[in-house]
Amino acid sequence: MTTSARDEPRVRHRLTRLGLHFAFVGGFAMLGGALRGLNLLLVLAGMMVGLLFMQWRLCRRSIESVSLRRRVPNEAFAGRPFRVRFRVTNHSRSMPAWMLRIDDPIGSMQRSDRSTASTGIGFLAAKRTATPSYDCVITRRGRYRLGPSTGWTTFPFALAMTRKTNDDQESLDVYPELLDLKRGWQRHLLGRTEGATAAAHRSGANDGEFFALREWQSGDNLRWIHWRTTARKDEPMVRQFEQHRRFDLCLLVDGYLPNDAPDELAEEPAELAISLAATLLTRLVASPANRLTLAVAAQRPQAVSGGSAAGKRHMLGLLSEMKTCCEPNLAEAIEKVSLLFGRAQDLVVLSPRSLEAAGVGRDDELSAALHPWKRGGRLCWINVTDPSVERWISLAGKPAAVGAE
Amino acid sequence: MHEPTPWESESAPSRRSTAEGDFASTAAGDQNTGRSAGELGEDSLLSHRLKLYFASLSCLGGVVLGSGTGMEVLAVTAVFFALFGFVCVDWLKLFALPSIAAYTAMGLAAIYCVSNFIEFDAPNTRQMRVVAELLVFVQAILMLQEKTHRIYEQLGVFCLLQLIVAAVFNNAVNYGLLLVPVAVVGAWALSLLVVLRSSESISASAKESAPSIRCSAGQAKASLESATRRLPWVVLLTVGPAVLLVAAIFFYALPRTTDASQMGKAGKALVGFSDQVRLEQIGKMIQSDRLALRVQLKDNSHQKLYKVAGPLYLRGKVLDRYRPSVRDGLPSAVWVSVPPSDINEYQTLPPEYYPSRMSDKNFYDSIDVRVSSEPMRTPSLFAIAPFHGTQHQQEIMQATDRWTLSRQERMMPTLGWDFPRVTYRFGTHAFRDGVQSEFIARWSKVASWRKADDPSVSPQARQKMRETRLMIEDYNRQYRQILTAYDSDAVPTAARLATTVAESGSPGKRGPYWLARRLETLLRSDSRFGYTLNLDAEPMPGVDPIEQFLAHDQKGNCQYFASALVMMLRSQEIPARLVVGYKTEEYNEIGGYYVARQRHAHAWVEALIDKDDLPQNALVYGQVPSEQYWLRLDPTPGGGGTGQTAGGGVEQVFDLAQNIWEDYVVDMDGSRQKDALLDTGGMSPMSESYARLINSIKLLISRIQAGELGGGSLASGQLFSWPAAMFGVGMTLLVFVLVRIRLPAWIRRKIDTDRPGGAAQPSLPFFAETLEQLGRLGLWRQAAETPAEFTSAASRQIARQRRLSVAEPLALLTDAFYRLRFGPADRRGDDAAVDSLTREALGELKQRIDQIDHQEPRREAADVVSLDGLSHTDTSA
């Protein structure tokens, strides 16, 4: 999230359609009353003038005494609602602000997707601050621009509108959509990386963190028996432990997009791969014991590493801005990882195509790049278009992604 | 299995459910892109109120247009369609006119009205009626349509146009009275349009979203719509007076280049008195109760209102010639006014007469008269003779020997219009101790020809004066002939009765004055003659109407009695003429003025009596010395129609309102504007009002100082006063009622939020934030409460009222506060650990309070005062 420089807000005042009608009729009444000496017309004209004057005064004063400040969330994921708040302060000593509306344009910086979010406050007392908000769901990852926000009101008679536009453009990274990982994803991750034992180290000599109680099964260690519960239930009960494993992985995302991509549907497999990468990344980074590296093979191959919150944001940002292409250079991405972080980590490739389709065997460079991991059994190639991906995630609602190959 | 991210884990349950609900509603809105504003706010308070207010506006617009303009049918039409549209279209939703049908209907209405419009050759009021019809028709069609924002706006504009058209037609006070509810309902309606516009476009912007970006703000919409209840009142009570003030300043400060006038009023102007008055005319006028004049008398010496002891005679027209005629084959008669000649042509009002002997001033009162006349069809105005001009600019003229007033030529209306309302002033010496003098000098001006024999005047001037004197003597001779014209064959009974009366007196007393009085008494008191307003007497063929009255019917209205007396006087060679005008005793106590209505129309007689024939005690002071005087004689039994008493209190108030309305609104022009705004010490109404108000306040203060409050009982040392006691009880009841009335929510909230002023803010930021979070639920620490007492009481109260426990985080925070604030330094623990602990607890507290807030979706955003850096999304960092 970045913020542009703030300048003085611009205040503009204009009559609404109804205000124009009133002004016209009031002008007619004034003219008729003045020319023909019809005092009642002048009374009406006076009321019109009074209405318009008070409208202008209150409208302008309300907006001028109010300041807006947007607060965007630190992270937002595609397909998940996030809330954007405004801190609205009425600086006026005595005059409350009524019917304040805030419009906030949202637009993609890569595509033409545009929208305007709105929120508002019915009443804001003098010297008070309120935090109106709007909820937003963006279904496509990427970088979005928020703002400039505009506060406006037509209080009290809807005859005129005063708008104050703040120069408060901000950008927001919408990270890839998070998927629901199925149970046992960690086991699959270990299983597929044939040398899982090397990658997933026991985090210590203990049994792990207490997780739950269950009935005793043959083979259970007697040390795990929970005697108090066993006595109470009159059957042997054992403690379950959650094993702490430390993953040391490199996630490589293959940003492959078929050359003849007709529409957004063709992007789905690549997007699914990116989403799966983001999901795994999010889950793995949550444990500080894990060490993670992310490499993307897209228009511009990149590689980053990090386990902290900042590193996580960096990696998610990389995924959100990743541009798919028809010829992603996987070998270069692997090379970058190797140069930066070595080859000690297991390599998990998330791709919208199979290993063979990616050219392994035909492409000497890629084969050579992958060779160290293949040789050590530390390569996991997850083809998201393969039905077997359902072991990882639930594909309900994403039929197009599977079987596209 | 996906585990929630920290960001989700904090806010997901409430936020996701809210957001999904909002998006569901937004999606529903998307599918109904063409839906109306009313549908968007289906069954909402805002929608209902908007429909009600605009239906009321339509009703009121039609009523304003129809009232007092003779277009009651239009008012009924407007009210019917407003009610019908509200009930059937807006409320029951039985049907709604499609747009295409509505446009067609409007087109047909326009064609119908325009076809009527072009039938008239010259501009007149009928064309305005056509415009009014068009407005009502179109408004009726709008009421039958489904209400959208645009329809609401159109209804508002049409109501405004109706007010404009009605302002051209109707300038009575009922327009001003109706303007009040129109303004109130209009302000309400416009303020709700603000709510509609603000909340409506939240959905509208969502509709324009790209498919990949969906936004909603359900709470914001609820917050905006929650203003529906109080915004109209706030606008009315705070902005309304300001609007009126600006309007008043505009109205009174706008430079005026034209005189106040009015268009139309066709059929609404009073008949008035022209140069010809038929015998039955006054009888018809008396049938009407409409207001004609307001007359205010003010004593010049004391600047106080002046009340008359008896009836007040206001002369309108002098009729000299009696002309029998035949109408529809039956005998009739007309009284005709002799047109003015070179001698008595219309002139400006004479100057005030100052007697040569100062003692004469004891025999008359100097009165300032202010007359406000309703629109009339004739130019004649009404006067109290003898009159004189005042310092105020006058636009009226006088006929010197008639003692009547008329409008100046430039006040004459253009073709097709009636004479507008006019207010004029003059002075008079006609009263002494409240009694109106019955003698008027022959001429209203000093006769300069009397100086024709004065040797100090130059010969040329003397010659001119002699010529003038000859002309006047000739005129007098001719006029005397007119005033003594009597057809003894046509009206023999008049001569017979007059002769009988004349012969009944002793020879020494048979002067003209005595005879005139006796004849007046005869008609007035003789049991043979009776007063009636019954106009269905059958005219007798070949018989003069006066003769028929005297010899056969002997019953009639004032005009018959006066005509008969004129004939009787003329039969005795006493010059006499008929005077028509108003005779009223109706006094508006509230406004301090006399009211003359059509039913007060009256006819009386003036007989010309030589000065020498007047009785010794005749009071003719305060006017130009004359050789002859007009003697007022009123032969109508029982005083004619003046026996009817003044209207009730409501009527008086209404009359006063009408008077004020005309003074300060309808008749405001350049001169009155100057009088009202610039003059400070003159007789202008506004400064007069100010002076009166200030005098009243001064009087009240002096009475309080003198201990006269309470009917003077306090002055005498009496400690109990019934009026004071009643006042005290009334005020107590008023205070009780005011206190019992539930304060508006926003005032209560303000009081609530202002309450914690006494309690100091904690020095530790995390505990200050804790208290602020509790403040969101309206819980504030009192000055006498310790933090622990407050938080434990707050957690109990929240658990009891909101069914959600915040005890755990609150206890933790309180404990941390005490430990850090008051505990020994070595037991405060690791800073980072405590910081982490308090942050977690504060986040937990905030989350729970958020949940409580979500349980109250109607709670306004203004109350949700949260702190920077503590929003759901940020805590994940």
C-alpha cells in the first residue's frame, strides 16, 4: 500500500437539477414581481433566494469543516471482503455535519476495471470524529488504486451540492485468492517431496503440542495415555499431539498462459496455480519455524524469500502483480533461486501444466535446472489442471481449471 | 483445511456475515437496475414519508391555487388526485401509470389547455386560469405514477409553479396562511430528498461497478436513512427561520421601481359606488358580508387610537339628480351624480384649517385617518368630511363641494383590470369627543373670491376674482336648481307629508334646519315606516318608486328612506342631495380600526342650510367658515344595517391578519418601503409598531417598578394575587410538560456524551482507549468512580443488557492499569510482554464491542467512534 502526496482538497459547488429548477422559477418570480409590482411573487422569490442562500452556506460550511482520511487494510485477498474505513472529523466548533457522503473510486492499475465505492454518515456532531466504512470484494488479484475520495453533501434542501475532493490516492495490493486446503495438505506436501524427512524436520525431541484426546489404539505409546480421563471414562484414552514440522521449501509458480488464450477462462489454470501458491505461502509463513522462498516464472522471473510478516507481504505482493505469459522462463527463475538461496530447499512447482508439457526432457536448460532436485527426490510438481489436485484443494466452483490440459 | 489468517480470525465472523449480507442485497439491486427509488427503499420509513409529504404538497398546492381565485374545482381536482394517488398508487400499490402513458396524458392535457389558451385575444385572467389547469392536470398525472427521485422533484417544482400562479391571482391573507403549511411540508420534503439522494446513490454506484469489484456500505446507508426522523425537524427549526430571515430581508430591501399592484381579481372586486346608483343597488350590496374598508383613526395630539361614540359615516359618492326610469317595463329610478365642472373639478386635498381663535381648538379633535380600501370597480374613495391633506404623499383627489375623494388618474387601472387595493390618509376635524359632526362647510377650500373687494389686492387679481365669483354664483344657482328639482306629480306624497310636518310647527320655528330635522324624525320614528332588506316588492306600473315607498309600501332600505327625505326636503325648497357610502360601528379591538363591510353600505341625506338658519349650538368649528353648511340627515329607522355587531374574536384576528398581510406584503411599494425601513420618527407602520412595542415594554417595566403587576395588588402590600397565582401555576405546568416531553435522541446523546466531563482521562493510553471503547456503548466513568469500580460495573451492565461478556479482557486491562500505574517498579514486569498482553486484551474488547455494535445495525456511524490503528484490519499487523 502506498500513498500519494496530499495537496489541499478542492471544493466545488454546483446546483443540482432541482436547484436549477428552483433558481429558474425564483428568477421568473423575481422578474415578474419587480416588473408588475406583484409583491407576492417577490415573497416567493425571496423564499427561493433564502433557500438557495442557506443551501449554499450550509452545504459549503459543512463540507469545509470536515476532513477525510482513508484507512485501507494492510492486506486484501481476492474474493474476500475487506473493509475500507474513513476517519471523518468535523472541525466545526458548533455546527454538526449532516448527510455526508463519501465516494471513493477504485480501479485496477493493470486492467480497465473501475468502480466507485460509497459510504456516508447521517449526522456528525461538532468536534467529533466518526469512522464510516465500506466493504469491498475484489475478485481479481493485482494492484488497485483507491481514490481520490470525494466528500459531498446536499444538506439541507438538495438544491445544491458541495464536493470536496481529496488528493489521497492510494494503491492497494489485492493478493491472490486464498483456497481452502484439504486436510492433510502438509502430509501431501511431505509425501510428494520424496525426501520429506529431510525437508520436514522434527522440531524437537518432544511429542509436539497437545491437540486432543482419543481412544487408545494398538501401537500407541503408553506414555500418551491420559490417566485421569481414562479413569473417568473407564477406557484407555490417549493424548494426540500436533507434530511441529519445519518446512524448508521453495515455491515456484509457473505463470504459463496458453498462447491462444481466447478469454479470461484460459487464465483460470494459471490463476489457480497462483492462488494455490498464495494459500500455501500464507499457511506456511504462519509458522515462524518454516523457511520459505518464492520464485515466479512469468514475464519477469523473480525470487524472494522471507518468513516475517513483511516478507510474507512481499511475497504475496509479488504474486498479486505477477503477469502470466505464454513462455515463462522456468529455468531462469530456478537459476535465480539457486543463486540467491542455494539448492538446499525442496522445490515445489505450481504449474498450470504438466512436467512434460513444460518441456522437461525436451528443454535441456529446464531439465538441467531441475536436475538437482529431481535427483534428490526433492521436486514436487503440482499440476493444477490435473484432477489429482483435488487432494490439495476443493475445486467446487472451479471446473474450468481442471481438465484443461 | 484452510485456517483463517490473523486478519480473518479477528474480524471474519462479524465482518464476513455483514459483508455477504450487504453484497446479497447489492446483487439484488443490480438485478433491478430500472427500479425506482421507492422500490429501492421498499417499505422504508424514508419512502413512506416522502410519498406522504409530496402527496401533501400536491394537495396544498392545489388548495392554494383554488382558494380565493374562483377556481375551487381545480383545488378539488388536485386534492382528489393527490389522495387517490397516495392511497392507490403509493400505499396500496394497486396500479401505476407507465411512463409512456403518463407522457401521452400530459401531452393531451397540454393540447387541451393550449387550445383554450389561443381562443383569447387579449391577455387576461382566463389565460392564467388555463395555465393553472395545466399545472393541476400534470400534477395529477404525476401523482398516478410510481414515485422516483425525478417524480418527486417534478412534484416539488409543480407545487412551486402553482404558488407562482396563485400569487398572481390571489393576494388575500389566506394565501399567506396557506403558505405556512406549504413551506413546512416543503421543507420536510426537500430535507428528505437529501436523505434519498445520499442513500440512493450508494446503491447506484454499486450498480455501475465492474464485475470484479463489488462494494457495499449497508451500515452507511442505515446511518444516512436514520436521519429520516429528525432531519426534517432540524431543517425546519434551525434552517427554516434563517431562510425566512433572508427572504424577509430580500423582500423589504429589494429596490422597487413600480407601484404595488395586482392582476386580475376579476369577479372579486367590490362593486363600489359609481356616478349612477340604482335604487335597489344598496339593498343588494347589504346582502354581502365582504370587507370593504378598514379605517383607523388616530388622535394627532396624543398619538393614540381614536374611537367614535356613535356610528362612523364614510361618504363615497354624492348623488344630486333623481332620474326615474323604466326597467324591464317596470318603473325604476336612478340617482345620478352631476359631473364636476370647472368650479368643482377634482383637486388636491385642502390644507389643514387653523382657526384664527385658538380657543376654537377646544371644540374639535384633530384626527388622522388611515383608510385601506379593498379593490373596487369604481374609482371613488371614502372620506370623513371635513377633511384635509396630511404630510404624507397623497395620490387621491377631492371634489370641493361634494366632499368626496377619488383616485388620481395615474392610479386608474389599465383596460380590463379593476381598481386595486389602496391605502390613503387624510386628516379631519369632524369629531369632538368621539361624536362625528353633522355639519360640513359648503366648500372645502377658502373661497378666494371673497377677497375681490379687498383694496390691497391688485386690480388684475381683483378682476379675476370677480370673474371667478360670478362663475361660482352662476354655478351655485344652477346647482341649487338641481338640488331642489322635484316632480310633484310623480311623488306627490313627499310634498304632502312635508307640508303637513311644516305646518305642524309654530311659525317662529319653521326654519329649514327645524323642518329638515322634523322630516328626518318623521321617517325615522313614525311607526308607519319600517326598515326592511326585502327586495321582492313588486313595482307598481306607472308609479314612481319613491311614491310607491311613501304612499304604499312604506318599507324599504336606507336608500328609499334617504330618497324620500330628499324629495320631501326639495318639496319644501330646501336643497338636498343623497350621499352614499358606509356607516359602520364595527370596531376591531385587536387591530384598533373600524371595519366597513358591504353590509354597512348606507345612504343618507345632506341638506344645504344657510349659516343663519343653524341653531345657536351648532358646532361648525375646525373648518373653513362658510355661508352655508351641509346638514347630515339619516332618516333610516334603527340606523340601517349598522345594528349588526362586530365579528367575534376569530374574525377580528383574521381581519387583523389580513390587514397586516396587506400592509407589509401585498401593498409594499417604494414609498411604503421607505416609510417602513428608513423613517424612524414618522407615522410609518413599522416604526409605529416598534414604537408601540417599546412603549409597551417601558410601560410594563414601569408597572413592575411601581409594583402594579398583578392588578395592582402588590402595590397595596397585598401579597397574594390571583392573576399572579394563575400565571405561576400555568408556568409550572408548562415547565412540567416540557420536562416530561422526551428529548430528541440527538439531544439525549449529546447530553450523554457530554456527561463524563468530570472524570479525568487516564494517563496510560491503553486504558484511555479502553474507556473510550466502553464509551461507544454509552458507559462513561464518573468523577467519583475508581477505574476498578467503573470497569466491574460496566462489565456487569454489558453482560446484563447486551448478553455478551467483556469481563475477562476488561479485568485484565484494569489489572494491568493498576499494576503499571500504582504498582511497585519491580513488579511491573517486562514492558514488551505487558504491551503485548494489553494489546491483545484491547483487541479482544474491541472485537466484542464491535459485535454488540453489529447487533444494533441502526446505531449511527457517528457513535462508532473508534481509534486509529485499532481497526479490525490493522490488528493483523
